Amino acid sequence: MTFAGELPGRRVRLFRNGRNQAVRIPVEFELPGNEAIMRREGDRLVIEPAEHVGLLDWLATIEPWEEQFPEIDDPPVEPEDVF
């Protein structure tokens, strides 16, 4: 069964890669990037592209810090002769 906008299914072979079971993803099902998220939904495995969230993207999602930072009494370390 396929839904609107979906590619039809394709039978693929499973194989072993060391202790892991693996599958080659046919070119028509390739995902962008080099990481994916895999999860189980009942008897199905769902593989979807992993969103790449950079530091600037993440920082844009957090709330601004409204509180004052506390004063910290942290004097510099005295130089020490190590020779």
C-alpha cells in the first residue's frame, strides 16, 4: 500500500556487517547527509534524516537570560616556578 507522495516499496536484502544486521539503501530512497534517526514502530523500522542543528540554530531557540550573573571572587593564580 502506498500513500500520495510516497514511493512504492522495494524488496531489499538484509546482510550482516560484523554483529550488526544491515541493509543497502537503494538510490531512489537515499537520505541527505551522513546520519539518520532509526526507530521501531511495532514491526516496522522507520529511518529518517537526522536534522543537523548547529550551535547558532540552537542558540536562537533558547530564551534570553534575564537575571544578573553573580559576582565571583576568583583571583588569578600566583605564578609558580616549576623548574
